[in-house]
Amino acid sequence: MPDKLRVGIIGAGRWSKRAHIPGWVRSDLCDLVVICDQDEELAKDAAKQFGVPEVMTDAEAMIRREDIDVVDVCTRDEHGESHEPLTALAIECGKHVLVEKPVAADFHRVKELSDLAKSKGLKTKVGLTFRYAPAVQYMFDLVREGKIGTPWLFNGYEQNSQWLNPWYPQDKRLFKEYPTELEKVGTDPDPRNIEVASLEGYGAPTIDIGLELINDDIDKVVCAMANLVKERRRYNVDDHLERINWDDADMWIGTTKKGYLFSMQSSFVTVGNYPGITAWIYGDKGALKATLITDPETKAIQKLEYADGWVTPDADAAAVKYHEIEIPDSYWNPGHQPDDEWDTAFYGCLVQNFLEEIVSGGEKNEGNFEQSARVQELINAATLSHREERWVHLPL
């Protein structure tokens, strides 16, 4: 293995520049050597901003380069249509892969790619961003250490208001002229055929947190998906609203194999500050609550709280009050800067975690394709539950 891993990234858009690229260029374990995007000017702008020496427009050619060790797939993707083929090629070419969610729309395909990577001794990572927030990583460790006893009930909430305004485009890309070759989202008005959006967006990483905390497999789920803002502008170049039937809010509950409870609500038309994630885990000795919300006054981006459940029945109310816990500095990545916003901060931890896993050569590989397949299977099951109006048992 070279002194530093050589990384190539596919995609030079907003999320790439705010989350992915800063993580790579700040780490001393790698060199980001090329940025690839179909829009050459976009790639050049990103390369200039971050001091990356080379740009390309051909993703397949970049993946096949023998001098690239790690491929980062950060392309626009509704349901795996670009992530899956690029990821599959990268694994076939012997590259470690980080890819944004979803890896593929069908969890079976995610499992196939996971098995292929393992057979080649490759590490995989999915952009389940919020598990890498220091508050969540510390929360994981506290639960493993028995801080709350046996974890038996999880509540996950994702709420932000980025699409509350109907004039905010459904497709966030800034087009210079009207796109003619893109597949349109949410064209079927039937509520049963609602397009998956929020459930698979910030819902996926929140589900991921819950699975890690509850430490059990989901047995069955029942879900309701909703399209609350029924008409909105599709592209930034549009001057009108149109019917777009996509999941902008959903709720589901599940039971685990051991009889524990798991609930989720995700939405991007509910008022809340970014990233809008709250995760509660309750056990037989206490509870922990992680909040990933940017405070508009202090600019704080996370908080972890604990409540002790083992108090006497006649204790006063203060005895079961949640108290904030200080998060050790060791949970931050070395490249973290105090004024980082949440996306740069949390993704920097994700990138550093992945690089350390690759360099170590050991078995550790969290947030990998296998874990993502579990999340995607739950998304597939919840979607099926809504469409068929019934409980859905797992595995599918």
C-alpha cells in the first residue's frame, strides 16, 4: 500500500463540496488526486477551490485508473440508477468504495455488491452521515458499555423544512436551461404509488442509528407515507407549480425479534433546523438522546443527553431530568475546525473513519454495504407496507 491512499471522486456538486471533498483534503492519510464530473467547469471550479491537481469528465476511465485506491461516488441519484453501476465497476476494478445512499434501490443488489467487495478484500462505506457525528459515536459506546442497561425502545425523528416552500425546486440542481432527458419524479398521482423520497433521504441514516442502538433485527413494520405539499416547482428554471407525488413525510413503527419497539418519523416539510435529527434510545436503566440540530444562536450542531432510570418512585422530577453530557474531543476527526457547519463536520468524521479502516487492514468496517442493505431492506418493507396497507414481515 502506498504511503497515502490515492482518492478519486465522482461528482462536484454542492454536497461534494460541502461534505465529501473537505474530508478528503484535510486528512493526512490520503491524497485527493482527481475530481470527475460530466460538467467540466464544475469539476474545475471544485479542483481550484480545494487544490486538487486533476479533473476528468469520464467516470469509467477514472475508475479504471491503476493509480486510484479509493473511489468516492457522489453523483445525483434518486433510486440507485447511477450509484449502482459506478459502484459495481469500482469494486470489480479492485477499489475501496464510498458511495452516497442509496447504493441501489433493491436491497438484494446491495447485498450482492457487499459480498463481491468482501470477496476481494475491499472496504465499503455508505454516506450514512449521522452515525459519524461525535454525539452519536459516543452514544454508541455508552450503550455498548451498559450506560442504559438493555436498550429496548428506539424513537427516531428527522425533521427539517427545506421543501416546505412549494417554490423551492424538487430537483435542487441549478440548471442553465430546461433539462429534457431526466426521468421525472412523482408523476403518478395515486397515493399508493407515491415516490420514495424522505424515507430514503435523511430517513435512511436515522434508521441506521436506530439499528445500531437497538442491537436487534426488525421483525415487522407498518408504515404510512404522505405527500403533504402536493404541488411544487420541479426545476429552478420552471415558473409554475405542478403535481409531484413524492414522500415528503412518513411514519412507521416496527417490532424487533426480541420484542423491542422501533419507531421512525422522517419529513422535509416540518419546521426544524438542519440537519434535524433526534434519536432516543431507552433501556431498563436509563435513556440517551442525541440531537443533531444547528442552534441558530450558539451555532452548536449537536448535543447528547442522559437520564438515569434507576431512581426511587418517590424521587422528585429533577431526578429523571435529562442532563447534557460532554462529548470527548477524541470523537472528532483530526481535520475538524471549530467553525465547521454540520455537513462538513460530520462527513469529515465519516471520511477519516473510512480511511483508518482501510489503512488498519483489520476487520473493522462500520456503515458498510451490509449495514446499508439492512437499512434499504427496511425502506423497501416500509414502502411495501404503505402500498399494500398492511404489516410487512422481515426478512423480505
